[in-house]
Amino acid sequence: PIIAKLSDDYLLIHVGQEIKGKNILNFQNVNDEFLSKLYQASDVYLSTSLGEGFGIPPIEAQKFGLPVVARRLGVFDETMGDSYINLAEFTWVEEADLEGGDIDFKVNNANAYWQGWRYAIEYALEHSEEYRDKAIENAKKYTEEVFKENWKKQIKKWEGMI
């Protein structure tokens, strides 16, 4: 319901299971090249996840300089720090949901929750240059080269333990 409400004011590009609503372009089973084009055509990346593993899609979006607006999740604080816009700063509904993931709470307070997303998106658009720079810098920490270098360092540590 939150995403459908946001589509009243924005054109939303969604990759994954179809979301019904006006102004929503749904794509499924996209290849990396097409996904890259979707990122490049976007102004802001929204992560509406109630839970997340490593949080790769927001970091992919940051690689393209997109400001990321996301729910307050530990993985996002850990992987993106101050380079993303934390929804909890824009809505009391998110802040009141300390356990995270209580969708019924959000649906019952949908108007306030939607307004929080809207304020966060507007903030992202107004500060897009600042967050673009932060995003690109943060994404550099997660390149394949950095991963390989860190992996080599870890192997050397393990070798030293033998």
C-alpha cells in the first residue's frame, strides 16, 4: 500500500514481483546491462525492505551515484553509514517501530508512513549532489578489487596462525 501511494506523485521503476498501481513500471528477470540502464535512468533508489541480508542492491545503486533512501536496518547502517538517507529520520512511524518489520503497524498508519517516505524522497532530490558523492565513495569499498585484497589479507592472517 505504501508503494502504491507513492506512485501518485512519482514514476516508480520496480524490479521484482509485480506491484500494481499507477505510474509503476515493473520489470522482472533483467540482465545486468538492463539493470545498469535502470539505475542510470533513476534519480533516487528506494529500499523498502523489511529485512535484508547484505544489502547489495542499495550499494549497486550507489555505484551509479544514486541517493539511497532506506528503512533503518542494521545492515544499511553497517554498509552505508552516513551515505544513505535513513527513513527513520523522516517519520515517527518508522521510529516507533523499534522491532522493525511490523508491516501491520505501517499499514495501520499508512498515511503518516507514506508522508515520511515522501519527505525523505524530497530531501534526497534536494541533496542529490551531496548524496551522489557520498554514494560513489561508499560503493568503492565494495568493488571486486577491494574484496580480493581483503580476502588475501585474511588468508595471510590464517597462514600466520598455522
